[in-house]
Amino acid sequence: MKTTTHPELRIPLPATTNGHPPAPPQAGAPGTTPPPPTRTRTILLIVIGVAILFAVFLALGIISRHKQGHALAVATSQAANALPQVYVVHPLAAAAPDWSLPGNTQAIKDSIIYARVSGYLKKRYVDIGDTVKAGQLLAEIESPELDQQLNQARANLQQAIKQLDLQKANLELARTTVDRYKGADKEGAVAKLTVDQAIAGFGTAQAAVAAAQAAVASNEANVRQFEAMTAFERVVAPFDGTVIQRNVDVGALITAGSPTNNTSVAPTSVTGVATGLFEVAQIDTLRVFVNVPQVVAQSVNAGLEAQVTVRGALNAPVTATVTRTANALDPGTRTLLTEVDIPNAKHAMLPGTFVYVALKLTPSGQRWNIPATALISNSDGTQVILVEPGGKLHVQKVTVGRDFGNTIDVQAGLNGGEMVVKQPDVSLQDGQVVTPVESPNAPKN
């Protein structure tokens, strides 16, 4: 291929002198070629543009820094002159608290039946779980010694009656003799001594009759006593109820008034030791004794409604009422003994059940509820910090009641219209002026 050479691109090479490169050509010197004007203008414009951009960026940086410095100075001045801000809350009226107190259910009537006579158990008619009526026969005790004592008392009574008849006959004879001697004495037919002896004999006969009558009465009393004792050989139910404990069986030796060995564990037995023959309970109505704390003792009165709950049971709470209170605090526990009656016609709840009794009690006086963080405790007592109109702080002493964890019950020192500092710190002083800010998480009335 043939190569074409452009004449304008052919640049002559200068000759060297003594091995040194030639000196650069001078402008206007013969044999030099000036740079093209278009290329020079482009370079100049680029340099000017870069200089302008640099100047613009420099100016913008200076202006931005000046603005930031001015804003920082203004913010610093405002912060130095602005009032500190504190979160405030308003006291809430304390609702009537629900007190849940533990207790054990008891039968409204519960009687342990002991033997009144000694002997052997002849027959037993009931067992645990049986329903009985008042006067129903539960068991019979065989007591031969008591039966013989009754027979002897009756024989003694008959003897006393016969002795009374004898003395009455002697009295009648003495009366006849006295009447006869008195008639003869009027005629002077008998000696005066004989008349006096007859009168004395009549008096003696009267005294003997009186003694015989007393002996008869004594023996009658003995007979009635032994008849009453033999009646206790029949063990009967004292009232309508259920047999919840039976501790004897046929043939057991019974000692009057003494406990017997258990043959079954009674549901209401606390110690499990020997007890009476039977235990009969009336469970149509149950009762629970609860100890109410002193702080609300004055709010508990007869007729107050209560809710009785068995923890872990699926049954709904049972509505009950306060029947009576002791009207006195226990000095050991500072609690009020209170009885709550539970209707139990269907026997859904058993005696001896551990329950919780919820009482809706209204505390005396108005109480207020504030966050626990608002409370200050120091050597001056229990206090809160209030924000008064105008933003001035005031340290207020308060009397606290129950502690609910996140909140505190205030009994005295607040009227409900204050603004309370939610989280006071040591930098806040009495009389300091602040800007109150409503707490975003404060509860509402």
C-alpha cells in the first residue's frame, strides 16, 4: 500500500551543535510556527471556568458556615435564657380498692358429738356423707351399769314411798290420840303429863312424815337423773345436717366425755387427733372468717357485698354478704375479724375450702393517685413538687397510703387540681420557675 505524506505535517529537524539540543525557537524568529489560536482560547476558557467554580464554592462554604455560626449563637443565647421544662401530671381520684383476703370456709353449724355415758357401741346407723335430721338416731350405746343404777334408784323410790305411807299412818294415829286426850283432859280424866306426851308424839309424827316426803322427792330426783342418763345411750343428731366425721364402729369401748380413736380422717379436722363419736355439719350456708386490715376496717359493716372465689376452680365467684364483725381490732395483727356468709343450697362449695374474699371497700376521705416516681423521701418526710400558676415550684408534704407499684395512694396533702412534677431531680428547688409540660403518657380521669 502506498503511503501519502501531508506536506503541512512535515517538520524539519534542527541540526545539533556539538551534541547539544538546539535552543528553543524565539517568537517571531525565522523558521518558528505559532500555536493555533483556537486551542489557546479553549485552554483559557477552561482555566477561567475552574476559577469561577472554585470562587462560587468558596463563597457558598463561607456563607453556610456563617449561617451555622449565627444559628448556633442564637440557639446558645435562647438556651441560656430559656426556662427549664418539667413533665407534670394531675392527681387522679383514687377508685375504691378491691381487697382480696384469704380465708377458709366453715359450716354455719358444726358440732362434734361426744358420748355422755360409758359403755360399748351397740349399733351404728349412719356413716360419713349421710344426711340426717334433727333428733335422728345415730348410734346406740350399751351401758349395763347405768341400767342397774336406774333400777336401784327406782327401788329406792318405792321404798321411800312405803316409808312415807308408814309415817302418814303414824301421824294419823298420833292425831287421833291427841284428840282423845284433849277431850278427856277437859273432864280431868287423864293426867296432864299424858296429854303432853300425846301432843309431843303428834309433832314427832309430823316431822317423820315430812322427812319421808323429802326422801321420796330425793329418790324421785335420782330416778329422773338416771333416766336422763340412760337417754344418752341413744346418740341423736342435734340439727339437720350432714355427717362429715365418724370415728367409732360397733363394739368400740366408749368413755363418757372422752375422745375416741379416729377410724377415718375428718375433712374439718385440723390436727387429726382423736375426737368425738361423730361430727355433724349444716352446709346449706357456709361462713368465712377474714381479717380486714386496720386501714379500711371502718368501712366494713354488716350487709357489705363480697365475692368469694376459689383459686383454680372454673366456677364463677359466689356473691356473699358480711354478716357481722368483732367491732374491735386484734392488738396483735391490727386487723378486724369479719364473718362473711355464703349461700350454699346446692352444696357447690365444701367446708374447709381455701378461698379468697374480695371486698369492695371505700376508704375514708378523698384519696389521690400519683406516679410512684413523683414521690420524694428524705429527712423532711414524704414530699412531692408542685408547679404553681406562673411556673413556680413548691415542695408539698403528703401522707401516703397503699403502694401499688407504679402508683402511690396519697391520703393527705393534695386536693386534685395540682400539677405534680412526674420525675423530680435534685436540680429542682423550691421557688424555681420552670415551664410545665404535660406528660404524654399520663393517665386521664
